[in-house]
Amino acid sequence: MGFIDKFRNLNECKTNSAIYDAYYNSRIEDDMVYIESRNGFDFTGNLFRIVEELSTGKYGNFRIYVYAESHVNAKIEEYGKNYGLNIHEVINSKDKACEIMHKAKYVFTDSGIRNKYVKKQGQIFINTWHGTILKLMGIDNSHERLTMGIIQRSLLFSDYLIFPSNYLKERLLKSFMLEDVYPGKILLEGYPRNSVFLDESRSMEFKSKFGLENHEIFIYMPTFKGLVDNRKDEKQKGEVSEFLKEIDESLNDNQVLFAKLHPYNTQKIDFDRFTHIRPFPKGFEIYDIVNMADCLITDYSSVFFDFANTRRKIIIFNYDEEEYLSDRGFYFPLSDLPFPKVQTVRDLITEMNLPKDYDDTQFVEKFCQYERPDAVEYICDTIFNGMDSCRFETVDNGRPNVLLFAGDFTDNDSVDNMIEYIESINPERYNVFVTFCSWKENIRQNHESVFNRIPEGVGVLPFANNLFPTIKEKLEYNKLYKGSEECYDDSMKSFFKRTFDLQFGNLDFEYIVSFDSSDFNQNLTFDSACDNFYLLSDSNSKVEKIIGRDSAASNLKDLPLLD
């Protein structure tokens, strides 16, 4: 390691020292609420409505901290003025955000969460998610399998998950392989953000606010295009600009179209070239604008699941469906949707001028199953007042969990041993999972073949992050790694246990078995986290010397029989 790398490593450890000092030594503050929307890239939707409801003071006086990227600050400030939000502080620093999180009684997210955060005992963690799923996710999407541990950890931290339909509940948990083991409560409740769609007076209020009472209003909201690590911002900008110009020329003076690209597609459209097409007004929550619409135009965005609550017209403009499906697929074909679908601008314009002519009753019953106007009040009453105001379920199947590790899958003997052991486990008695480190080179380069080697019926729970030591922990770790076995004390065990908890949150394992004795970090992480940890080792490995022979097995027969 060169000087620059050593300096960066030291700096990182210094940052970690402050973050985990808060984790170990700061008390949980009952009046502190932490909010993180879309990993800090936005502040909208369900979490916006939660903050709006808390700002009424009906549930107590809370100090609300919002983590956001700096470019979101202006939006939050405008929201604060227009909606009377009582936000204590907006945080732009990821490191400070982690410190605050380790003090907050309540932590909210609608997606993932800060990668160094570890849930503390006594905290209440809520994941509202951010929309009903059409596109393949998690284990179902080959592009996301490698990194699905990022989302899994935020789900496993959650004391509450909120789902507006059984469809979303079943689909999300299955996509992330938690349908039998999610350890928290599932609130079967409407989305806070969708309440506006069930309030006709609110639609008229906003039409009046913008002087559009006598206008026919269209909304165009396409979804995010491309992949998170391969965005297609510029391409989408060019396509949308051209067909919006054609639409603009076809609209009459009492028609208005508001257009908004997905926040991940950051390139801007030049709206000055249009007469009847406008950007979304700034300072107002997105769905307050969408709720003005007489007709929604979208493609593969979850917005149509939400807007269906209004029972107004929806048009699917799927001009690029074939290309989109090359990046990711759908859980069901667009042909199953009751809405009209068009692939050309000419057909879109024709459809925009036709009345709604389809029955969406079954669609609404399935996908808007638990929606209601006052959902946010029921959710807040449940979370902050401890009341059972929402329908809820739990999913524990009663079987203990087993976690298996075969390193980075480069050692075929280790993988073969793991598979042979899996075949000996009774799946009716145990939930079996395989884990690996998603950052290891072979995993990154060959993750498809890795997944193909994992037997059917076995879950996958990848580690999303490596070690995050403090300065003191790094010094002790170096001694331990170099052979000072006495350094494997309570402090080091706490460090490795924290690493385990950072990924698996509330999930417990009855047994953990490692088939790769060479991985120093992971084996000590497992040893610190589970009393029933076993290491298959045919040599006197460094890890074996540290943890002792009692946990080491020389062959498969020495491992616990789980039949």
C-alpha cells in the first residue's frame, strides 16, 4: 500500500471513529427522527407526507433530520415554505448522517440506507418503499443480483414495511428472498403519498392555484431508463424533446401538458421551445401536480399504479418497450394492463383526445387494495403512538435459519462441499441461505455462474460492504492479522459482530458454516455473530488458530447434522 492509499485509509478510519463512537456511546433520543428519501437524491412521496404529518405536532414535538444531496436543498426549502414543514436540519454530509442515525429513535427510508449505519437496539426502522413493482428486481433481475444485498439490509433492518397491496408485499419480499424470514411487521396500509388521489377537492385546489380550472391537463412521467450504473440521460432527453415538440403543436389553447423526467435521468428539457407544454412547478410535491391531471401518460413507471386511484384515464406510451426490456423485464406483460397502449406520437395524440373507454375495476382492486385517504394518520398512530391502527402481518415460518459461505467461489472443492452439505439439510426444518462478498473479483466478474451453482430453493444474502474499522480497531486488527491471537478480545469481537449486524440487521441464524477457511475477515465475522459457527478446514489455518479447534471440522461428517 502506497503513501496515498495509507493516508486515505487512515482518513477513512478517522471518519469511522466518529460514526461508531455515536453507535456505541450516544444514547437514543426519543424525539429525533431521521429521514432519507431515494438515498438522498430526492425528497418526495411517502416520506414527504410522513414529515408533513409529523409537522402538525399531533404526535409530539420531533426534531426531524433529512439527509439529502446538496442539489435537493432548494427543493426542501421550497417545500418547507409551501407546506409548513417543521424540519430541524437538512444534512448533506454522509458521515454526519450516519452519526445522526445512530442517535435517532426513528429511522425512515423508502429504498436503501447509508452503508455504514448499523441498527441499534431500541431504534425503530421503517421502510415505506417507493412504489408498486412492475420491473424485475433483486434475484429476478440479473443486473441487480450481485448488489441486492444493499436493499436486503435495509429490509432486514425494518421493524415496519408498508405495502398498499398483497401483490407488492409478496413480490418485493420474494424478489429479495425474504418471504419466509422477514423479521418485522408488515403494515397492509395505503401509501401516504397516494392520499391526494382520493381527494377531489385537492385536485381542484391546485388547478385553481395555477389558473387551470377550465383546462384539460395531461401529465407525462416516464420512468428511469437504463441501469443505475449505465444511465441513458442524454438519449432520453433527445427522444423526449422531439416528440414533445410534435405533441405541443397538436394541443389547443385549453390543453396543457406537464412533463417530468425521472430524477435519475438528470438531463433537462428546454421548455422554452414549447407553447402548451410546461415543466412541473417548483416547490410542490410531485403528486399534488399529478393529481391535477385529467389524463396520465407514462410508460413503465409505478406512477400508473398510484394514479389509478383517481379512476381517471391512463395512457401507456411504450414506444421503446423492446429496448427497455433488453435492460430489464417485467413481472407481467403490459398487455395485462387495462389502459390503452400506443407506440407512435401520432397514435398518442389521437388517444389523448379520446375519452376513457376501459374498465379498471379489477386493476384497482388488486393494486390499490389498501389505499385510503387518511393512511398517513394510521401509519403515524401505529409507529409513534404504538397503536394497532393498521392491518398487519408477520411472515416467520418457524424454521431456524442457516447461513453457508464458500468464499469467492474460485475453490471448486469448497463449493462442492457446500453443495453436498446443502443436500443433507432438511428444507422442511431449516431456511437455508448462501452468502458471499459482492466486492470480490470473481464474484463481480462471474456472478451469473456463481448464482447458477447455488441449488434451487436456497436463498442468497450477499454482503454489500467490507469492514469499516475505527482507528483503534484498525490497529488491533493489524496485530491480530499478523498473528497476535490474544488481540481477538471483546473489542475485536464487537467490531466483527458490528460488521455482521451491518448486513443482517434483525435476522438471526441458528447455524453458520464456512467452507473456506482462508477468508480471514468473513470467518471472524461469522464467529463473532453465532454460537453455532463451524469452519470446514483441513489445515491449521490462521482463523482456526484464533477461534480454536472446537469450531473447526476436518470433513463434512464433523459438521452438525441438520436433517
